[in-house]
Amino acid sequence: MLDKLDLTNAQKRDARFYPPDAVVFFNQKVSAAQPGVQGKLAGIVKVGVLIEVGGKFVTVPNKLLDRITLCETREVNLATGDRLHLKANRKLQSGGRVTNGELVTVQAVQPDGGIKLTDGRALDKSFREFLPGYAVTSYGSQGKTVDYVLFSDSTIKAATNAQQWYVTISRGRRGVRIFTPDKEQLRENVARSGHRPLALELAGDFVPRRSNVLWDHLHGYLLRFGRHAADMFCHLKTTQRKNYQQKQNYEHKNTRMLGERRQRGRGQNHISI
């Protein structure tokens, strides 16, 4: 399988970040290279990155470096019943499609290296953008629902906040079980908002929003486009802030703190600690 390396575009222009067995994977079309094609680094040039694909060279311009992903190959053994977490969007040779984030089950590994899935689709032998699908991140679990969730939290403050916690505990229909080494620290983390405030929002914490200097200056600047446009823009930003605060209050209201227990009725979800 291919294990993706999280590199910035600047790092992609530095050959030191390319392991000896690195595979360059094309996420989108670049020149003659189609999505899903794999290649090897041939060199770094002034205008971009030179990739060897099937004996030919493709230059990926600097402005299109986000269309390629650097990966390392890793050998894994697959058997019937194994779960896979797909990590790329692709149209399959068999005619179907796969979506990034899908969880699928292996039915059989074909002689040519293709992987037949229980839902009838078959991954091409060149499709290796997947990971073992027995666990996913909270971010990757958005939109998915299962009967029971097993949640492991390391209590690292940067990784846990109210939004992430709300997503996690709302994935299970019937129950959620949490594993953590520090219950008190987790309580503190889930009470913390993960919202990244804007500069104008930070300014609003020190002085009233409509009367502070920044907002008066912004309103004065926008007057060159007409008073109606300036008033509408400031009104829109104020309304957006109020709506966000209401959403935050709703999420906090629906996020029960660890350690709080309620009378469980029949058919209700239950969080076990």
C-alpha cells in the first residue's frame, strides 16, 4: 500500500524530503499524467518538479504541486474480511468509483493483485491508496454512523476540543466507550472551543464592536463604495458572529461532560467511561 507523506509545496521542491523508494502519486491531471498515475522523482528544476512516468518525463509546475502527493510503499498482508480505509477518489477500470474516506471490506485478493470488495467493486492492482480500516480519526469519521464507538483520546490539548468531541460522541447510535489516561484533563479539553477567531473578533473582546477603532476605520473605508454597501457589509459580519455564537452554545448544550451521568431511558445512547 502507499503511505502518504504530509509535505508542503516548498518541501516538494527539496529533494532531501524524497526517500529513496518514494512514489509520486498524481491526484489530478498534470499535462499527460492522468489522476492515479504513479512516478518517480527525476529532478528539481527552476519551473517545478520533474517526474518520470513510464519512461517519459512530466514537469509539474510550482503552482500545481498540490496535484501530486509523495508516498512511501509499505507491504501489508490482506485476507478475506479485512477492512480498508480508502484514501483517494478514483474511477475504477471495472466502471465503478471509490471515494476518499470510504470504509470497505475485502472479499478476495485476485491473482493479478486487484482487490475484490464485498460490495461487488474491485480495486485495480494499481490502487494502493488505502490504510487498515479498523480505526479512523474523529475528523475522518464525520458523516458516518455506527452502532458503537470506541474512542481513544490521549488528552493532548491541541488535538481535543468541544467541536472534535461533539463529532466523536455523535457517531454511535447505541453507545460510546471512551479510553483515556487522564479523565480530568479530558474534561478540561472538551470544554475548550476549537474556533479560530478572526483579528476583528479579537479586537471586539477589548472594546465594543460597533464603537471600536477597527470597525469604524473599516466602515469608513467601505464608504467609498457607498453608505448602503458599507452598512450592509458590517451588518452581515455582525449577523454571522451572532449565528456562530448560537451554534457554539447549541454544541456545548449537547455535549455532556465526562463524569456526568443521567438516567438512561430505553433506546437512549449511553456514554460509558
